[in-house]
Amino acid sequence: MKCFLFNRYIVLVFWVLNIFALESCNNVGTSTFSGAAIQGTSSSAILEFGAWLIPTTNSGNVSVIRFTIMKARSGETVTVYTDSACATTPIGSSVATGNPVTATIVTNPLKIGTSQSFNLYAKGSRTTECRSLSETYAFSCPTGYIPVTGNSAVDAPEDFCVMKWEAKCATDLTGSSSCASATGAPSASKVAVSTAAGLPWSNISQTDAVVACANLNSLQSVTNRYDLLSNPEWMAIARDIEKTTTNWSGLAIGSGYLSVGRANSYPGPRSCDGLLQNASALDCAVLGSDSVYNRTHNLSNGQIIWDIPGNVWEWVDWAITPGLSGPPTSCNRGWLDMPSLPSFCPEYESKTYAPLFSPYNLGLGEVLTGSAGAAIRGGEWYDGSTYAGIYALMLTHSSAETIDEIGFRCVYRPEK
């Protein structure tokens, strides 16, 4: 959950609750309360000022924050200010019809990885003192997710949070059958998690992968924040990887190759449980770019992401829009390398599949064109260094198919 405050614009609404609570953010980011819930010395003369956050189980940024003002008597007008004298800059007021009075402030969202402090002051029409509340809120991604910088050039302008590892099923980390062979939509007992341990959740259709990610919204008490990773967001990740010099074997953009992950061995996908042995595809080592089959890549913000290429293909929604969308279905030319695609399939815009730089280097992947109506990215454990890669794209599977070579990854989109 992300907790934060902003002062660009503030909309203030008051209403009355029958309870008082002071709660901090759960499990995400940090909340430092300085002077919160200040106690008045007279129930009839001095207000008591506290704060809580709604929803407390939200694992992302919160744009609605409630402030609770105690000891306001029925009929008393309570005003909240931004100046310490409670005199010149009121931001809202309400007549109390009970005790306590709760103020809701709607603020601009805080950027991922940042924090902001602010001060509010309250005064009642029957009180003489101006009571203060000082808060600092910080936002971080949900557990197991990492921040990614948005990229307008690929239609993903907003920063977002993505699973660090391919999605796993919380009740079936061994990939036996309880989740992998799920029939119908995943349920709350089949929760998509991002952990190093466990095999990727495969044998799941694209339609059910959307539901598996969407289920996280109700479980975390948020609305429309969790979703299946989209193709624009995949492209934002791939472009970021490509532009980060430490991902290249020659330690310069375009010098040498980018690793293709676990794309050279059988049998099946593997977990990433933190083993630090060597850089072969059978381990989960973080040893830089000394192997074409290394399973990690660095992002420009210092984060590390696992198995973008290799291990299992991953379903992506073609656009960041409500509902599942698919790629064009008018081109069916088999496998094509990136430079050939514009000539054979001009309907595909380069921002949906293509790397930034030329020449075409090992580790970028190839495209299998098709008309099935759904898209998977990255490659799998036996695709080798030619077909797998951060830009690898396959268009020959329908959204209803379930095979053990295809998994998925969820995304968390902060409020805008």
C-alpha cells in the first residue's frame, strides 16, 4: 500500500463517524506520525486531532486520506487549515452533528519510491486553540513487486509496479495440478504471488491469468489496481533493460549480447530460490552478464527482474485498457527477425515489438507471427539464444489455450 499526501490541490469533505481510530499503512512503505492524535486537556474546549488511512490494506498508492477530529460538540463548526495560526488558509469546514468529525482529503498521488511530509491544523468554532497534525508518508510497491519507470514512446507513460518473478500460485508452488490445471477462473484460494521459490504458474489461459491478477484487487481491498501485465508495459521493461549498460556483455549499449535467460535446457521451468552458484541457466544466480543464459536483468533504477526472457513465455494484454485486447491478426508469415517484420507485417507498429538500437543483437529475440488473437512474450526454457529474448513475441496462441510453456506476470498500477 502506498501512503502519501500532496499539496497541489486538496478537496476536503467532512462527515461524522461513530468510532475513532488511528491506523498506519499495512505492510507497504512507511508511515511516520509526528504529533498525531494530540490529546486535548478539556473535552469541551480543545479538539483532538488524529489520522487514519483508507483503505488500510491497499498495497499501493492511496489518494484518499481521512483525518479524525475528536471532541467536537454537536453543532460546532470545525475548520481545517494549512497555516499554524488557524487563521488565513482554510481548506474546508463542516458542522459537527456528532463526535468525532472525519475529514477526507483527496490529493495528487505520490510518485513510486518517494515520500512527502505535510502539516494540517484544526480549530472549532467553540475552541480557542489551533491543534496540529504532522504526517510523513512514503510509497513503495507491493511485496514481491518492483518499480518500473514509465515510457511514453511505447504507450506506457506512467510508472508502475511489476512482479519481480513470474507469477506463482500460492497454494501450488510445486506446479503439481491444483492450480496449474485449474478449470474456470482462479479463486481466492489460487492467489498469484511473486516469490523466488516455486515454479511458475503455467497451464493457465490468458483469460484466467487476467482473473488471477484481478483477484488481487479484492484481496487487497483496492479497485482496478492489479492487472495482467500489458504489452506496452512489457515494452517499457524491455527498453529499460536494453538501455542499461550493465545488461550487455560488452558493458556498453549494443556491445556483445543481452542474456536470454533459461532458454537452453530441459526439463521444464525452474524456480528462482536465491541459489548463488554460477551463471548457468539451471541456477538463479545474480552474476551480471557473463553468461548468455543468465536469468536476471538490471533496470535503470537499480532494481533486478527475473526471467523476462526464458523459463516460460508470458501472457500480455495488448493494451493498457479495461478488458482484454489482442494484437492484429492479419499477418501470418511464420518466424521473423526484428528487422524483417516491417516489410512483411507493416500493420505492427515498432513501438509494440521492436528494440531501440541496431544492429540486431543476440538476446533480443524473434517474432512468430500468427492470427490467433493473443500475445505471449519472452521465450521459454528450450527456445535457445535465437528465439528467446527480451523482445521475443509469439502470436500463434489463442487466449483460451492452456499449455505448460506459458505463464504470466501481474502488474500494480498506482492511481494517477
